[in-house]
Amino acid sequence: MKKKGIMVFIFLIASTVILSSFTLINTSYGVDINDTSKVSQDDVIKSSKSLYRYIEKNEKLPEKIKVRNKTYSTEQFMYLMSKTVINKKNNVKSDIVIKNNIGKAKKPSGSNIKGNIHYKDIYTHSKHIVKYIDKNNKAPNNIKTKLGNMQYETMVFTWSKFLAKSNSKGQLPNKIPISILKKSPINNNGYTLVLFSNYKKGDSLHKYLLSTKNSPSKEKYIKKLAKEITKNQNTTIGKAQAIFNWVKNNIKYSRYGYTKYGGEKTLKKRKGNCVDTSHALVSLFRASNIPARYVNGQCSFTKGDLAKVTVSHVWVQAKINNKWMVADGIYKGNRLGYVANWKVNSYKHYGFYPNIHR
């Protein structure tokens, strides 16, 4: 009996060790089998309002969404929003269990979405989304709606807007209007793709790296400044972002015509119009061995110092990998690859130039 008891004891210890190891292994992959956290529907709605405001302002999805004191991936929050819609429709008031480790949509795609989407349709799509995620443990690339194939990113925006429009009693609206183009920054990592250009193989980059009178990229001051700005960056995109952010945050917009200072004086004076700001950008890009060129067009401005004005405008494109990426540094709400202060879908394009002399 003693021998049998000892063996049972050893078996129990071994079983405990194996179970502990299993839990540890799963946790190391981000799976917490003991995680039964819940969030209330009211908290989901509250965070949906914040999410909707963020996307409206930035035209991109955030990396994380905060619900009370915890943060969740957009995939987790899409699941929470869908469950909230389902529960609201069925008058279920219970909290929602967090679903962990939901994979990203692998190849999001869709069409232009424009029109009203109704509560009953969002409810039907919510059931499909929850079923899809429960089965595949990843977000869907798109869903088929009466308005067209809705891409994943547009789904997140639509559901956040729908929940954000609930009234003070938590009642959801009968319908909401949605208008998002396939090429909208929302669907493309926050990039204004309509202002990008493809790099044509065989097009010599030499002329886009030259040091000129207005973009003197080989001047000692500019080379030193470019080096300081990009000192912590090891990639082309990282260097380009650092340069763009420095220029938009340090060069104050001043309205006048044509070139007044050129790249070096603009950087020293910390002010300039669109042409001189573009000279400053081109100078720093080229000093960092990033090909850059000027773009000219007639633009209708909606924000900033030129709001409600339609005028000839100059901005920059920098070659990042095989794309000419837009860079307009006269407005702080702009980003490398993104323009927020003028109507990008209705501007008149005049041309691309390696240099501007006036």
C-alpha cells in the first residue's frame, strides 16, 4: 500500500508539471487559456465613439483600441463591436467575453462603398463576422453588402460609426451614410494613393539626386542637418519620415509667390511658402540619398492657412522602394504619404519636375 501510494503521489506531481508546462507554452504564444475577461456593451460603444473620431481625423486605423484600462487589436475590437450589435438587437444585456489571438485579414480588398447601410443589414453582417472569426480565428478580408464588397478597414470604420451614433439611451440608429473609396487612405494604411506614382524602370534617378541652386543638397549645413535628423534611422522609409516630420514641425508656412529663400535659407529661417518648403524637403531628401522631385498642380484647400482657397500649389514626391510617395510639408496634419489639407480627388495636375528655378 505504501509503494502504491508513493507511485500515485509521483504521478500527481508529474501531471502537475506537465500541465504547468502546457500552460506556459501556450502563454508564450500569446494564448492565455485562463483568460475570461469581459467588457460591457456600454464600454464598447464608448470606445467606438473614440475610434470613429480617430479614423475620421486621421483616415487610418489605430494600432490599438483602448477599452477602459486595457488595449485590444482592431480585430478583437471588430469582434466586440459585432457582438454588441447582435446583443443589442436581441436585447441581451450581458457583458462580452474577450476573444484572444484573432489573426489579421491577410489580403483585405473591396470596392467603393457609398450609400446608406441599415441596422438590419449590419446585424446580419455582424452575425457573419462573428461566425467567421469563431471558425477561422482571423478577421475576414471583406463582406458582401448591398453597397458592394466592403473591405475589412471600411468595416471597422462603418461599425464604429454605427455604434458611435447611438443615442444617450444606447439605442442604435436605423441607418447611417457611408462613403469610402477603394483607394481611400482608410483602406490603404493611411496613404493617399491617388497622389503616388509608380517608378518607371529605366528612368534615370541622377537628376533627382542633383544638388542645385534652390535645393543645395551638398552644402555643409544641409548635409549636417540631414545627418542629425536621420541619425537613428536605418531604412529609407525611416529616414524619409524623419525628414518630413522635421520639416512640417519646424518650417512655418508663409504665403507669397514663387521662390524667395531656396532650400538652405528656408531651413535656417524656419519659414517659407509651398515652393520654399518643397526646396527644403528636396534638399534634405537628396542629402540623404533619397531621390526627390517636385510636383505642381491647382489645389482646393480645406484646412490650414489656405482653407477655402484654390491656388497653384507645389509639393514633393520622394522615391521609396518602387513608388514616388507624396510629401507635402506645409500642414501639420499631413504625413509622409498622406495629404489632409486639400481635395486630393479633384486637383489639376500640371507636371513633375527634377528642379524648380523660380
